[in-house]
Amino acid sequence: MSVSMQGQVGSPVRNIALLSASQALAGASSSILVSVAALTAASMAPTQGMATLPVGLMTVGTALATGPAAMAIHGWGRRNGFMFGAAVAVPAALVAALAAWLSNFWLFCAALAVLGACAAFSQQYRFAAADSVPPELKSRAISWVLFGGVLSGFIGPPLAAISKDWIPGATFSATYLAMAVLALIAIGFLSQTRLAPTITNPQDRRGGRPISVLLRTPAIIVPMIAAALSYALMVLVMVAAPLAMVYVCGHSSTDAAFAIQWHVVAMFAPSFVTGSIIQRIGAHLTAAIGFLLIGGAAIVNLSGTSVLHFDASLILLGLGWNFGFVASTTMLATAYRSEEAARVQGLNEQVVFGVNAVVAIASGVLLDAVGWDSINVLTIPIATLAILILGWSQFSAGRRMAS
């Protein structure tokens, strides 16, 4: 079996620390885009309903690139693949800055689509950590890598706020220049990783179960559904929230950036303990609690439109995403064989971000067409459905073990 040996595999603690730092920088860029991309686009979009199109295209870029990214990472080796993704983000961020300076909506859309494709590589950090440790440590490895996202909440939105007017007459243009710098720093961290080798021989990667069988395996498909729904519900509310705060409720863009900052912190801060919680109560129950928190966020939004309501709901939304997404990733990471890793990981990311692409584009349209309250009303039955699917999966698994 042929593998990519990027030098001797480094210590798990060192690798996880470097991946966590890289996750912080990638997350900072993502939180910048969540905070200001729709606001940037709103000033130059043909219609108000198209303000979230660039963010939607960013998610489309991620969805389209997930399969190729997984194959590249497993074909070139994890370190080389991750560095390539960060390297492409540098010129893409520079083009986004140029588009903001020129007020060119379609150029901005193109730049964000490429940035989304770059994000497909950083989304694989968690799998790189999980594949490098024994099964009993996978949930903690995933959690610790995602914990790096806590720093992103303190880097991204504040950086967006302070850099907003660094270039006179070109609001947020300098913010995208800052994103290019973050990507360059990430390349430095990633270059120091010594990750577990990958199966680089395409013939060897064809082993294992075919896609048709994997999609009929509950241990594979249920985590994919749970991950897709937890991410989609988070994106549905999160993308619309800054627009609702500024253009519907009359709050300031600074209030919106602050709310997103604490949302991002809430997305990743629980990772300090999520792995331990999963080991104690199980991944299915942890994910179900996550969807319960997402439903709670919608209820808070329906109860009022003050800045405090937005802050509280976005914090709950972030907590719910963390529980749902980390638990779903843990379930999936223990369900495939090594020769199936590239195939399953690529398929999972395509499902998750394909759904999110649709949701991100629809979010602004729904806000414009039916309003903020309707978006939150829609969230509750979907979260309930996800809880029922998880309950069915756990019950079915228990019956299979008993027989």
C-alpha cells in the first residue's frame, strides 16, 4: 500500500495545536465574511434580496470543492493539500478587496466563491486530527482542533470593525486585505505539521464499500444528515441575522459585528468539553441536545428584536451548532475504514456544504420575502425532525446490538 510520507509523523499534541491555530485563522476569515460580506454586498447589489448571494456563492464554492479537496489532500498528502488551500486564499482575498474598492458586485461574488473553495481544505482539519489518533480519542481530537475557532471570534469580527475604514471611500476593502495576511500566517503553521500519512495510490483508495452501499449504511448517512442540518440551520439564521439587525431592526453594524463575534465564540468554545461530553453521554444524545439549543435560539428570536435578543439567540445558535456538528463528525469518523476515508469525507462535505449553499442563498431571499420571524419559525420543525432521526438511529443501533 502506497502512502504519502511527509517526514516522520509528529506528536499528536503538536499536530493538534498547529491544526487548532490554523483553524483559528481560517475561522477568523470565515467570521469576517459572515460579519461584513452581506453588508459589503448590500451597498452594490442590484437588489436587497441579492445581498446574501456572495455568501451563498462562497458556500457553493465550498460544496463544489469538497470532493476535489478531499482527493487532493489524500493524493498529495495532508500538509501539502492544506497549504495549497491557504495559498489560493491569498489572491482570492486580494480580489475581494479590489471588488469592494471598485464596488463591483459580480467580481466580489467570484472572489467569495474562490474563498469558499479554499475553505473546503480547512474544513478537513478535523478529519486529519481524527484519523491520526486511536478511536477512543477521536472526539477529543476533533474538539480540540475546533476549539481553535474560539480565537477566530476574537480575531475576525473585531478586525473587520477596526479595518472597515482604513481605505477611505472603500468600506471594508482593507478588511479583505487583512484576510490575505491571515492566510499567509496559516501557511506558516501548516508547513510545520507532520500529519498521519494518507493512501496516495488511487487503486488502493478504491477498496472498501462502494458509495451505493455507504449511502444505505445508517452509521454513515445519519451523521451526514445531522451534520448537514446542524450547519444549515446555523447558516440560515446566522447569515440573515446581521441584515435583520441593521436593515430590519435599525441596529448598528457594530452591534451586528459584536453579535457575530460572540456567536463565533459560542460555536467553538464548548469544544473544550464537547469531546468529554460525547464520551460520557454518547454522540447521538449530544447532537440531539445541539438541535434543542438551535430550536431555543429560534424561540429567543421570536420573543423580541432588541440587541440583547440577537446576542442571546446567536450564542445559543453557536452552542447548538457545536454540539450537533462535533457529535456528527465523531459518529462519522468512527464509521468508515481507512481506505474509505477520502471517499466518505469528500461525500460528507459535499452533502453538508451543498445543502448550505442553497440555504445561504435562500436566507437573504427569505428575509426579504417573508421576514425574520418566518425564518425562525421554519427552524423549529427542522430541528425537531433532526432530533427524531437521531433518536431512531440510536434505537435501531441498540436493537442491532441486542440481537
